[in-house]
Amino acid sequence: MDNIRGKTVAITGAARGIGFATAQALLRRGAQVVIGDREVALQESAVAKLSALGQVSGYPLDVTDRESFAGFLDKARTDGRGQLDVLINNAGVMPVGPFLEHSEQAIRSAIEVNFYGVLTGCQLVLPEMTARRRGHIVNIASVAGMLAVPGQAVYAGTKFAVVGVSTALADEFAPQGVEVSCVMPTFTNTELIAGTHPSAAQKPVEPADIAAAVVKVLDKPTTLVSVPPALRFLSAVNPVLAPKARRWLSHKLGNDTVFLNLDTTARDAYERRAQSALGVVDTPEED
């Protein structure tokens, strides 16, 4: 059975980056895709670009607002002839830098978007999926959800939470016929890493690589997938290392400073947007 062709797939935060690349990949596989994004103009532009690939629609979405999320999913169901087959919880923000320099607003924004948004999406679609005894939720987390490094305390905390809830839900709802997966990218070549200077050992992957992993996990469901795949094993071992060994390895890979030694000017526009990633924006946000 083809788990993608003809299926209705909703993707959050899909007007750019990983979400946009995932929409492209799924449209090429014959899915009907519905994208949501809080930046209305960007979302409308994304739909226009994607329309050449297949059946796509888009609507404003604030994943931190349960009513907004529910309304978005209702529209996705309507577009999908009353049924939603797949939800991809992709919306996320990545505040980085010294922990004591994070504002309360930045912390709350990260938790609301990265974790609360995922919980809300799961709660809103699981009832219909369990009733139908079929459906798939894919949560986009991060390798940071298993391998935390300095300068990523808040972000890693939210992604650890997403990895945990995905694993728990996968086991809770498997008997009811519903799949829950978690895709964990490493450094990805999007605006999330603006102003950082990854070492040779931290070569960023492309959004298309994450999209390919999503397609693969829909084709052959599994719970946890990292991009690249080998990082899953390093991430699993890292937390159980002795502190000295963990810090030695982090230093060797350049992970101990990459999110502390930043080009703050190059990153400023993204950080300002990430710190206030709540609500729907009707006009383009300034860089």
C-alpha cells in the first residue's frame, strides 16, 4: 500500500525551509498537501510556488493557539474530502547563545512553538486517527533532542521533550493503528543556523535531506530517525559518557562553542523573529 499517494498531509511551518522542502517531496509523490504558516504573505507565496507540483493549499496558522490550530486542521480535512491522513509537526524556532542571556520572551516562545505546538497538534488529530485506526504523525525534532550542547539549553530542552513525547505516543497508539515518528536533523542549512560557524565535523545537511527522511519514514514507519543516520548512535551514547569524556568529544567536534561564539549581527534578524514567534502575521516581517 502506498502511504503517500492520494493521502492528505498537513504540514506546519511550511512556508520555508524544511517544511517547504517536505511539501515539495510529498507533492512529487502524489500527496495532497496543506501547508500552514504564521506569516500569511510567505505562506501564500509558498502555495503559488508549490502549485506546479500538485494539489496544494495553505492557510494561516499559529501553532501556539489551539483555536488557530484546530481551524487549520478543519480546513485541511475539508480540502482532503473530510479526512486527514498525516500531520507533520514541523514549526519550530531555535534560540541559541549563552543561557543567562535568553529573555523570558525567547524562552516562552521556544517552549510554546516547539513543544506546546506539537502536543496540541497531536491531541487534535489523534481522535480521528484512532477512530479510523489509521494515520501517521511525524514530529520534526532535532539531534539536539538527544545530544545537548552549550548554547542550546533552551532549544535542546524543547527537542528532548519532542523526542520523549513522540516515543511515548508511538507505543501508546500503536495498538490503535496509528504511527508516530520523530525525525531528528543535525545542523540544517536554513536560517536557523544564521550567524553560526559549524566546523568540518558539523557539515550542515540540506532541507531536502530532511524531506527525504520524512518520505522514507512514511513509506516504512519507524519511531526515531536521525539525519544523517549515523548521528542517532552517537546521540544515544553521548548522554551516558562520563563528563570528561563527553566534554572531550564535544570539543573535538566543535560542539562546545559553535552556539556560543556567534556572529550576533548576522543572526539578529532571525533571533528577533524567533523571540516573538506567536500569532499570525498579516504583513511581511522585517529582517
